[in-house]
Amino acid sequence: MKKHILAGVVLALISGQVAAKTWVLTDADSSTEQGNWQISSAQLKLEGEPFSIEQKVLHGGKQEGSKVITVTSKDGLTILLSPTRGMDLLRVTGHGIRLGWDSPVNEVVNPAYINLESRNGLGWLEGFNEMMVRCGYEWTGHPVTKDGVIYTLHGKAGNTPASKVEVIVDDQAPHEIRIRGLLKEHTFKKANLETWTELRYVPGSDSFTIHDVLTNKADYPHDYQIIYHSNFSTPILEENARFIAPLESVSPFNDYAKKGLNNWATYGAPTKDFDEMVFNIKPKADSNGKTVAAVINSKGDKGASIEFDTHQLPLLTMWKNTDTLKQGYVTGIEPGTNYAYPVTVEKQQGRVKQLQPGQTAEFTLTYSLLKDAAAVQKVEQRVKTLQGNEPAKIDEKPIAVE
């Protein structure tokens, strides 16, 4: 048992940080794969908030071979992510509250069973059920075909298995846990992008942080886009639940969303035949570029918030999909470098970013489960402070046409 626990452990003193133990679960370069694996604070003889970390390999159906890592904290959160699906977050739970949603896609679909170009570039939807999925990085947004190339819905990152996966636990209290994964978007003559994703979690906390570093490894400049498609449903989403954020402006994504502009920030009950409505937001931020967005339930005693840096992610998309429960009753809070229009539109309107050879871009987001009225009120007050006395500008006309 002890050999299994310590297999792959590396004792390291990270520069400027405390000593930590590292387990390499996957490494394509050395053909390393730990498969089913687990560790706990008890096994490591660590005091403080009890926790466990476990990787399972799934079997059956289209999830055959998919991997799920579960981080469990006794008095905090349980976080599930999938190295097979771009290191994306499947769901988060704590205090009887779930961050995530119920998609008709009820398996952790292995990307080997997904054709992104099917349904005219909408194949991405055949695996879509995550709480947070990275849309990017080579491109994102709605599908479009240009010069014979199909730019599929929301890019490839969410369907890219990690080439390397590491689990890191600090030796010293509070024993921060870091789950790191390397995503490669390598195509001969086209792209050479690599992203180190990282989940950071302190056991017992009601918040966690995503810290990603994107690098252009090529000898030529390359465009990039990223939207952090973060999705929430019951018990937070319900009739009269609210979206809140400090806003410079908001506009409808298309003419259909324009019909819902008068009550765009309030949600309805599950409604049959409700097509998705999307709203483009320019958030307000503090002097350091930091801002927050949240969805809170009707009573104001539970919710979810996302803090992010507008220097890194200057734009925000709100996705309102209050269809039936079986069809997918869900809302998305989506910080990004761009909106969800096709990459051709985003490039034409100047919202596509570019990395020079060897250049990196970093993205840091902190997610919080708001477990009670006090936690909700704290976020509401911050939004109110950032908004100030200047009301948001409401634009009735979509800024682009697909």
C-alpha cells in the first residue's frame, strides 16, 4: 500500500514557496499513466482540514477511458475535474449546494467519440455538461467555415486530453492542493499553443482558483481566444434568481435576445420552447482591473460568484438557457477575451488577441460558492461599490450579426 501511495512522489522546494509533494499521474513524454490513484491527508499524516484526492478511470459507453479527479474536503468543497476533457470542471458541491447543471449529456464523454465538425461544426455539444469548460484557445465562438476551414463551436481545448497531469500538495498548513494539466494544440503549419492549467484549492475553503498560462511555442505570431464557460443551475438557478455584476454596458447577442432585454438579468422558471438568450457585457472593475459577477437565488441566501481580472479577460457573456429541466435548465457566466460570435466576426471587430513567438498570457479566476445570505450580501455590496452612481448603458442593438 505504501509503495502505491508514494509512487511518483517528488519532494520539491518550489522557488519562493513552501516544500510540497508532487505526484505525476500522466506524462505523454515518458508514457506514464497512473490510472486509478488516491491519496489523503490521513495517509500523508497532515494535520488540519481532512481531504482526499482520487483519480478514477471510467468505463462503459462513450465515457470509456475518461478520467475524473475528485478533490474532497470534509468541511469545504468537493471538486470534480476531467483530465480527459481539457482539465475542465465537471461539478462542485458543498453545504448542500451544487455548482453545475444537468445536461442531457450524462456521461463524461471521451473526446475520441466526438467529431467536432459534425452537425455543421456543433459536435462540441455532444460532450457539453461541465460546470466550467475552457472555450479556446486557437479560436472560440459560434461555428463558421472560411476558406475551406471549419472553425468548430468553441474550439478544441475542452476536448483535448491533458498530456501531463500533476497533483501537488504543500507540506505546510493550510496544505494548498494544486492540480496541473498541460493542454497542447499542435497542428503542423498551423498552431503550436500550449496551456498549463492549474486548479488551486485550500481544504476547508468555499472558494477555489483557476490559473492558466497560455504560451505560443511557435516561431510565428498566433491568434488566440478564450471564454471560461461557467454554468450554474438548481438549486441556485430558479424563478426570480438574479444575475449581478458591475456593468459599463450590456447588449443583446442577436434579435431574439433583444426580446428579453427588459428583464435580461432576472431568470424565469423552466420554460418549454425557451430558446437560449445571450447578452454581451462590458464589466466595470476596480483600479487594479478586478471585478466580480454572480448568480444568486430568489431568496438571496445562496449563489455562485466569479472574480476575474479585466486586463486578462476584458469581456463577459451571460448565457440564459431557462429551458426545461430535462433539456438543460442552465445559465452561463462567461468571462473571456471576446464574445461568442464566430471568430471571423470577432477578428473583424478587433476582439481577437495575438501572442508573439514565445509570449505567454495568464488567466486567473476565483470561483466562490455562496453558502448563505451573508456571503451573498458581501458580493452584492462589492458589485454596488464597483457600479457606483453611474448606471449601465443598455444598448438595444446587437453589436454584430453572425
